[in-house]
Amino acid sequence: MQSTTVLPATMPSDASAPAQPSQDTDAATSLTQLLFVSRTVLLQAVDLLDNYLTSDEQLTVHSRYLPGSTIGKHLRHARDHFILLTECVASQPPYALSYDTRVRGTPMESSRHQARQALLDTIARLEEIIPKTKLNEAIQLNAITPYMQTFETTFGRELWFAALHCVHHWGMVRVIAGELNIKLTDDFGFAPSTLVYQGREAPLGRAKI
């Protein structure tokens, strides 16, 4: 006699229906991880200011190898991407974002104290905004490439871009610091994927969450 399996009466007919809570949990975890990465890369710059630079003048020394570059300019530019992103999602939707908005010559480019405060304020802003924003919140990104381009993106994707963009600029800060005979930590300016591949014991070298 052929047996018959009786499904519980509470089993939804659509197998995809129960996925929502799991998706929400996954999104919240992703945001927590992205906040950790963003905070970590910004704190690397705070550590640079606290423990490696000894004068404000070091922020404004022009690189011999990266024309027009200074440590202060890189700190400001990298930090600005986080600010532009958080200001975007703190506004009213639909959200439109442009990283081409630049405010140059700010106090953080020439003052260690101002730079430190600006970075810590940015971390506080991220800690406020990220938990209240959806990972897949839709954003329209406008960019000069030099052609005017418009892309559809998400908050999560742009948060990761801001962190990776930060790492990229820390790599250039590393070059300028070397010109000043300042030796930084081995993980400063290296992408998480590189640190993981190399098995580095660094904050971004192994999964922490």
C-alpha cells in the first residue's frame, strides 16, 4: 500500500514565503559587518594621527611620487565619501548620490586635531545612520566619467565602495608616509581580500562577525 505524507496544516503553500525573516536577518548581519569594516578603516586613520604623525606640517607635505597629493588631502577625500553617502540616505527619497561633490581646503587637511575629530564624527554618523537604513535601499548614482552617467545602486553596495575607496587612499597615504620615513603597520592600506588571502592577523584579515 502506497504511503501518503500529510503536510502540517500550517505549512504555507508557497515555499518561498518563510524566507523573509531570514532575508531580514541576513541584511542586518551584512550591515553590521559593513559598519565594522567602515569603522575599522577610519580608525586606522585616527591611529595614524595619534601614533605616527608628529606635526601638522606632515599632513601638508606634497608627495614626490604622487603629484598634488598630501596625507591631509587623502584623509579628507576618503572621509568625504562616507559623509556624502550618509547625507544622501538621511534626505528624503528618492535618493540621489554624487561623489563628485568636493569641498577642498578644509581644516582637517592641515590640522591633526581637526582631522581626528572629523574622522570620529564620521564614525559616529555611520553608527547612527547604518542601523536605520536598508541594505538594499535603492540609490541613483550620478557620476562624471567624464561623460555624465547615471547608475542604479544600493546603500549596501555604496557603503562597501566607500570603505574600499578608503583603503585605496590609505595605500597612497602609506607611500607619502614612507617618503617622510614613517613606517606604518603592515595592514595599513591593504584591501581585506589581500589580507585574507595572505592569512594576515589583522582586524580586516579575518572575519570577526
